[in-house]
Amino acid sequence: MNYQFAAELAGRTIVITGGGRSIGREMANAAAAAKMKVAIMEVNQVNLEKAVAELKSAGGDVTGYVVDLQVESQINEAIAKIEKDLGKIEVFVNNAAFHDSAELLESSLEMWNKTFAINTAAPFLCIKAILPGMIARKSGSIINIGTVNSKMMIGSDSYTASKAALHAITRTVAVRYGKHNIRCNTIVPGTIATEVWQERIDRNPAVFENLKSWYPLGRVGKPSDITAAVLYLASDQAPWMTGTEFLVDGGLLAGFAPMYPVVEGTD
Ligand SMILES: NC(=O)c1ccc[n+]([C@@H]2O[C@H](COP(=O)([O-])OP(=O)(O)OC[C@H]3O[C@@H](n4cnc5c(N)ncnc54)[C@H](O)[C@@H]3O)[C@@H](O)[C@H]2O)c1
């Protein structure tokens, strides 16, 4: 994908959690293409090293930090190191997530807690660690990656609940720290074809084909569908956007494409 982004992003520091693969990896690619200084916080060392090596060989200014976002001390140490290595953090993207595919009756408190630790507590801890610097500089853009699941029942109980809480934190941060010129927004993706779907694809190779009909634009998303929204919210082109839920969902939440012909009797 050939991206074109706001020139003022060049030289700014962006931190992306979970950037070792999939959507986060593509965000890192786009940010590097915008000449940003990119830091990736990722638990999977193999994927992290591969992503950093590939992005660097394409000319990107990208540094990797191995972090388990379930551990508060690791988060704080990594953020302190990023500030030391790369300077002030202007943009922070809470992208990493965990998805328990078991339904409520088959899930467990352990999986519920893990889901909330990665999807909700980690963004809270990351925001807590970066805010003092952003407040001191009176500038910052925080982007939380939510999901359409938090807007209606689509699947997974704990994932849905943890992401709905993340959407709520976006609002509290946006309202509380807006006076310091800090913006906080949620991007709300629909289905994106990434590695997280692999187990589901193994069980049903036609899963994306089957999901297509629900999307008014007739396809599921790809990681690059999300990245432009991230860099737009990161840039000075979105100076009055905060506290929003920015839908990037192929029209899914606008309505169920297979439903209206049934209602109108034209099916
Ligand atoms: N793929 C979709 O259909 C879809 C739809 C809506 C929203 N989203 C959201 O988009 C974001 C990215 O999704 P994806 O499909 O790229 O997911 P993914 O599972 O492919 O990638 C997530 C990354 O986060 C990392 N990660 C997980 N736990 C971590 C931890 N404890 N510490 C550090 N890193 C950790 C993983 O190693 C992985 O690299 C997530 O927030 C997800 O909820 C995805």
C-alpha cells in the first residue's frame, strides 16, 4: 500500500503496542512510511525482531521493546526506556489485545482476568505512564483500538466486555485531560483478516466469505484499512477530534446488509 500522510508526523514518536504482527505491524509500517520514530511494545520476541528487521530494512526508524503488557513493572520500564531512547512520546496506540474464543459457559475466571489484563488494564497502565509527559508538553494523541463487538453482540463475552470498558476509558481520558490539549479516541474496526482468525479459519476456511454478506461494502477489512485512521488521529489534521468512536467497519454498524431486503419484501 502506498500511503500519503501529513508531513508534520515526520520525526514524531509513536508507540504501538502489539506491533509484532497483523494490524499493529501494518500501523508500524505506515508510521515508518510517514517518517515517524516508531517504538513497538510486543510480547512475542520472534515476531517483534522479524517486524523490526523488515521495517528497518525498508528504511524505517523502528525500535522494538519486549514487554508483557500483563506486568505493570515491564510497562513502566519500557515506556521510560522509550522516552530515553526516542524522546517525548507524541502518539500512543493501545493496539495489543487478547481474544478468548470460548463462549461464556466454557470460559473461566482465569481467561476473563487475562482478557481484562491485556485489553483494559494494560491500556490504563500505559496511559497512566505517558500522561505526565503529555501534560507537561500540553500535547498528545492517544488512540485506543476498540471493536464493533463492544457496540452489539457479535461474539466473545470477555473480549466484548473488556473492549467496551476500553471505549469508556477513552471518554474519561478525553474529558479529564482535554484541558491539557491531549486527545484520546477509539478506533472501532469491523472484521479484519489477520492472524488472530487463524484458529477460526482452520475450523472453517470460508469464514471470511461467509462474513462478507454482512458488510455493506461487500468484504471484510484488511490491516491497511485501519492504519490511515490511526495516522489521521495522530496528526494535526484532527485537532478537534477527541472522545470519539471512529468507526472503520465497512458499514457494518450502519445496518445489516442481508436484513433490509427481508423487511422490504424484495428478498
Ligand atoms: N482482527 C479483527 O477482526 C479485529 C476486529 C476488531 C478489532 N480488532 C482489534 O485490533 C487490534 C489488533 O488486532 P489483530 O487482529 O491485529 O490481533 P493479533 O492477535 O493478530 O495481534 C495482537 C498483537 O498483540 C500482541 N500481544 C498480545 N498480548 C500481549 C501482551 N500481553 N503483551 C504484549 N503484546 C501482546 C500479540 O503478540 C500480537 O502481536 C486489537 O486491539 C483487536 O482487538 C481486531
